[in-house]
Amino acid sequence: MDTVRQHALLLETPEGSGTAFFLAPPDKNQVVGIATARHVVERAVRWVQPIRLSSVERGKSVLLMPGQFSFHASTSLDLALLRISYSGRGRLQSQLQGEDPPIPLPSAFLPHLDQVRLVPGEEIGWCGYPAVAPRTLCFFSGRVSAWLEEELGYLVDGVAINGVSGGPAFVHEESTPAVLVGVVTAYIPNRATGEALPGVSLVRAINPYVSLFNKLEGEPADGTSDAGGDDSATSQGLSP
């Protein structure tokens, strides 16, 4: 699980916190993709507020000011992708100062589940920084209940409490590396009796993130942000 720990990031805004994670190795221009849930960062981007990303496990963090990253999102799928430059040539240069990157990259990047869908009954894990212990990375697990085609996501029999939104979901066996499956976006409680009873988590597939990150290679990673909804995200690959 050490590699998974290296991927997880605490994402803080002036109004709250959630989880994010490294999506893939830097592209040829040293641009890194950070995946999270849209609702974790939506208000900060819309109101032009700073965002802090922290690798709690390594004691490193960076404060991203407006204009220091590009932002791409889907409202209906609750997905968001932040792209930041690790080259030292962009607006993070004053923080980089020609030394270490603002937050350390994982020693090895996790592969992602490509096209193949998990079947009901398969076990997956996920992690994040819950609001009850915001600087403690917590791990969870559950079984896939169903695949929702229109939602591009899995219903999972497991808990995702406040703060874990935006965290990575993965499959892992002792003899093989962990594989990214998707991102935790919601917990849906059972309110059939009028009170909140145990429900299911919603994990969106990882594929839209990876496709968009690859499509945007070569595009600027600073000075641009998009807090809009599906009209813009559809053309960029984060909507069905």
C-alpha cells in the first residue's frame, strides 16, 4: 500500500477539505495531472480562491494560486482534473526555486484499469482524508454492487465519509501492484424510512480522466481555469 499512499493528496480550500491523487506520470512537458471530485474544488475555483495540495505522508505541500493551474470539470459526473507544471518554467517557479518539486511525485505510478469493467462481487479499496481525522490517510474497502453506464461509475457496498471525496479507488492483490479504478465522488445513504441508514458509495471510472489528460498534452498548464459545467467538459472528455 506504500505506492497508493504516495499517490494520495490532501486538498484544502478556504472553505473545507477533501482528497485528490496523482493521475499519471508527467507528460513530455512535465505537466502533472491531479484527479479529484468536482465538488471538492468547485467553489474555490469559481470564487478565484487558492487551493493547497499536501503530501501529508511526506510532509510537503504547495499553495496553488489562481492562474497557476488549469482546471477541467464535469458537473453531471462530479469529476475534476487539475494540471500543474513541474518544469519550473511556469508560475510555480518562485516556489520551486530550481530545487525539489512542490510536492514529491510517487516513486512508481499506478497503472489504470483500461476499458475492462469490474463485475459485481469484486472487491476494491479506496483511501482519503476524512473530516474526522483530516491529516490521517484512511483506507476503506467494499464490493462492487453494480456498474451504472449512464453514470460512468460503480455502486460499491462500502463507506465514503466526508473528506474522502476525490480519493483514489483501486484493486489490489498481494502478488500484483495496485491498479487505479476510479475516484470516490459520493456516499448515497438509504433514506427509505426517513432516517439515514447504511447505503452505497459511488466510484466514477478512471478512464475519462486518463483520456482527457492525454488529450490535453501540450496545452498550457497555468493561467487557465474553467469552472463551467458540462458544455465545456464534454468537448474535453470528462462527460459521457
